[in-house]
Amino acid sequence: MDLTQWLVALHVTGAFLFLGGGVLAAAFNIAALRSERPSEIALFYGLTRIAVVMIAFGALLTIVLGFWLVSDRDYSFSELWLVLSLILWVLAVWAGQMGGMRDRKTRELAEELAAGSNEATPELRARMRDPRTLALSYGSGLMLVAILALMVWRPGS
């Protein structure tokens, strides 16, 4: 295998980590939403940290190796599919981070409740179903799918 093939293989690996981590985080979030007890809710939100490691490592691999591939394969940074992918990458990372910070506060509240009566409060339920948090988190995932589509079909190239 030559350098370009290695770069593509590692870039695709990063993309699978990035997208797979997002899917795993969504699965843990859905499991938390379906849970009744704060101890279970805290567990699922806590497990999301595994997904965050995958997302962070995948995001790093995709951006670093993506830039390397652009220069290695003589693509232009002005190509529409690359510009849109970079914009979506930045927005997806930002939205995921903002949603994750809000979910961390929800996990902390669930941990406090689990240490006490282990009964969910209306405040916990409201935080878990907060439309802004859900929009940030799931919106980030949708942007990742859009990036994948742009990378596969490369419109305009």
C-alpha cells in the first residue's frame, strides 16, 4: 500500500469512529430517556463518555488526515463538497459539544438524586427532554450523516 491508500484507510477509520461514536451516544441517550430511576439515567449518561472518546478521536483523524489527503491528492479547498464538509464538521463538533455539556449537567443531577431517594423529579425529566439539548445532540448526528454523504458523492467534482 502506498501513502495515499494508508491516508484514505485511516481517514475512513476516523469517519467510522466519528459516526459510530455519535450513534453510540444516541443509543445511550435513548436508553436514558426510557429509564425510570436516576441511577439508571446516570449510568447511561455516564456511558456516553465512551462514545465521546470515539467521537473526539474520530474527529481528530478525519480533519487531520482529510487536510493531508486534500494536499496529497491535489484537491482544491474551494471545491463545494469540501467547503460544505468543513462547515458541517465544525458545526457538528460545536453542536455535539454544546449538547454534551448540557447532558453532563443532567447526569450530575441524576447522580445526586440516585444518591438520595433514587426517584426521578420533574426537573430531571424536563432536563432530559429539553428541546435545545436534543436538537444540538441529534442535529450534530444529522450533520455527520450529511458529511458522510458529501464525502461519498462529492458533488461538483
